[in-house]
Amino acid sequence: MNQFSYVRPASQQAAIDAITRDSSARFIAGGTNLLDLMKNGVLAPEKLVDINRLPLKNITLNNNILHIGALTLNSEVAAHPLVKTHHPLLSQVLLAGASQQLRNMATTGGNMMQRTRCSYFYDITMPCNKRTPGSGCSAIGGINRMHAIFGASDQCIAVHPSDMCIALVALDATVLVAGPKGNRRIPFGEFHRLPGNTPDKDNNLGKGELITGIEIPHSPFTQNVYYLKVRDRASYAFALVSVAAALDISNNTIRGARLAMGGVAHKPWRLHEAEKTLIGKSPTADNFRIAATVATQSARTYQHNAFKVPMAQNSIVTALQKAAAV
Amino acid sequence: MSQAPNENPSCPGKKDKHEARRDFLKQSSALMALALTPPLVVKAGEHDETIAGLFEKMPVSMEINGKAYQLSVEPRVTLLDLLREQLHLTGTKKGCDHGQCGACTVHVNGQRINSCLTLAVMQEGKKITTIEGLAQGDTLHPVQEAFIKHDGFQCGYCTPGQIMSAVACIREGHAGSPEEIREFMSGNICRCGAYDNIVAAITEVKQGGHTV
């Protein structure tokens, strides 16, 4: 690991100031991804700004809006009664990610900031536009079994690795941000970016901006929810394909539906068109199959990942069936 | 854990050549650091509570296995390296050093974490428990006893991490069934494949109603 200086600011403003005045400084919270990247030489910040002492660790419900502080641990969120009662999908996705040791370290804000696990991004001897803009993409034409089938560009076909974010995009969460120019709110679906010509930018945070928390609006999806994560081993692996499904069913009719996928795109992938096909329909396998077909219409595959399209379709059907059966 | 790899099989009091080499490396990197230190290291902002410059050590106090420590640590030292290299608590193992294997599992304020993926300076004021702090004198912890009884290991390298993780797994209430144990122990890899025996050991302790 490179040498770096270390600051532990006493206030949020001091943390933002410390990052703003130093271009190579980075916030550190759980550190589970940042230190991993630093050990591999992918990142070499000259200064770490430890934000762990800031008062951003809380879960509260006000006016039916759930607020989760950015430093709340993944394990704390997963186990919290308010989360389990009002947004059980979020609890499910968190428990599908990482290991209990990592969930005890990883924070809500940090989970959103984690980088892709594309092996070429991690291998500093290989070209990678995300790590070194303009150097090329080794995954296009390389081993791309784990890579994107939606929204990729000729610059980058990496996928976002988070499970947590798949539920948050499905639940229409909002990201709360503080920065040098004050506070702002970012709809979750607009937080992460598609690679386009700037795959080095994972998200739309500005310089010096700090995630302070997330808000999840009241939702009817408190019962018929399911997160299906398909991976190379039964636990503790990143998704090949994952599906978050949430249904609001009454009188055998789907009143509301949310669908989002992980492991398929550079950002948490919401399936708005597929959701629309379900509204007013009965929760049957045939209707779920139609949604799955619509969901994958824009898929584009590469040499080793064509299997992800039928896997995605089958996973959508299965996740919806499991959600409906709860 | 008679099969556990021994860090220093030769005379415990004497430095072997590896340790002598380690000291040499430490000294030479200290000299290198001195040579490279810029005259003005990064300046702290007005509101910064704590700062350590690029090559500067900073004071850290923590409690490890019930004992208070006042330490001086470089910012880039992980908790794992602090335990092993500076405090010679070598029971905690370095497996992958990337949070993928769980060999480095310790408890911080009662919660299990991967000590390889956190900086020692981030643990200011925390209470750390390592495998060395689990037994009460000569009396092994019930999970240690159960691992021996059920052959919960072969080479033994992952064992300290497995045991620390297993104790936490039971305390968390995540040892209710073999399936739940397997899911909540998935952060600990055993390349010898002692999983069935590990699950049996944890199940026995859980069902025995021991205080862990």
C-alpha cells in the first residue's frame, strides 16, 4: 500500500473541507473496498479522511419516510426492525451480499461507492478505461463472462457489484449529499452512471461531496418481495445476475410492481418497461414471462456472457413467482 | 490445534534469520522514509481532530484481549499487521489479505470483522478480541473444545478465523440450523474442506446452551 496522510475530522464541514482542498484525498468509512484497491495499487490516495466519527449512524422513520445515515453498517440495516417491517427487500439484499464480517464493516454510503470487480480494473498491468482513461478496455475481446448486457459502451462493459443498491433503486430511494456548495438530493436512479465516454466516473457526486444518508419513501411493498441472486457458489460471491422483485397484489391483481437487476449493467438496472406490463395483471407465470421478455429486449452480449440473457429472463420469472408466493 | 503452522519453530527466544531479515527491512524502510519525507508534510486544517503525516506514526490506544495498549502506528498499517507484526499476536492469520478468506477474523467491540481490511488507526478506543483472548487461562472456550472434538480443521491455518467467526455467529443468533450456519460462516474459507465438521462443532455448542 502507498504511504498516505490520515485525518479524522471532528465535523462534517471539516471532512468536506479536507477533501475539497486536496485532489488526491479520499473519504474512508468501512474501508473494505478502498483498502483492497489500495493494496492492489488501483488507487493511491495521498490522504485519507476518516469520517467514522461523524454522527451519520442512525435509522429513523418520520412521516413514513425511512432515513438511514450513511455510516450505518450493512449488518445494522439488515437487522433493523424498521427496515424489516417497512422495507424487507432491503434487508434481504443486504444479507445476500458479502459475509457477516464485511457487513459489520461496510457502511450504507460506502456500499454505494464501491467500485466494479471487473478483473481488468483490478489488474494494473492491463489497459482499463475506468482505471486509466484512454488506455482501452481489456474486457471487450477479453474474458467477459461477468460483464454487462445492458447500457455498456465501447469504452467499458463493467458491472456495478452492489446488492444493496438494487433494492434502493427498486424502492425509489433518494441519496442525501452534503458538499462545498451545500446540501442536495439525488434520486437513486440518477446517482450511478452508465459508462459512456467517461467510465472512470461511477456516479454523479461532485468534488468534495459526501453522502450523508438515504431516504426511502413509504411503499406498499412490505410483503411480496424477493431477491434472487444467482452466483457461482451458494454464498459469498458477486452476482452473475440478480433480481429484486416487489409486488403489491390485491384480489389476485398486481397493483404495483418493482423490478431491478444487478450484475448486468454499470449501474443498478431498473426495469420500468417490464414493471408496466405487470400492472393490472394476475400474478401468473405467463405474465411474468412476458415481463421477462420485455426486460431483456435491449440486451447486448459479448463473447462469454450471452448466457446472462436467458439467465436474466428465468431469474425474473423465478423472483416474481417467489415474491408472489410469500 | 497441534497441526497449526508454527510461526517460529526454532528457539522462541532467539531471532531466526527471517526475523532478522524483517528487522533489517524495517530499519531500511525507516531510513528510506526519512530520506523521502518532504520538508513540509500535509498541513492539518483548522477543524481536523487528528492528523498523521505521510510517514508519521500516530498514537493509538486500544484494548486488546482485556489489556490496554498505548501504541504508535503508521497510518497504512492494517489492524491485522499491527496484531501480528508489532504485537506478535500471531494467532490471527493472514490468508488472502483482501477480505476474501476470513483467516484474519477478530472481534471489535464484540462484532466480527476482517482485520486485514481496516486500518489500525481507525480502531482508536476500541476493544479487540483475538483468538489469544478467547480461552480463560488453561480452560479452552467451548467453541475451541468443540472444534477439537469434531475435527473442525485439518491444516489449521483458517482455524483461528473460523473459531472467532463461529463464536460471533452463535452470539448473533445465526446458528439456528446447519443451513443458517453455512450461510453465516461463508466468509471463512477452509481449503482443507473441514466444513461438515465445523458445522457439527458449532451446532453442538449452540445446542449445548453454552455461554459463549
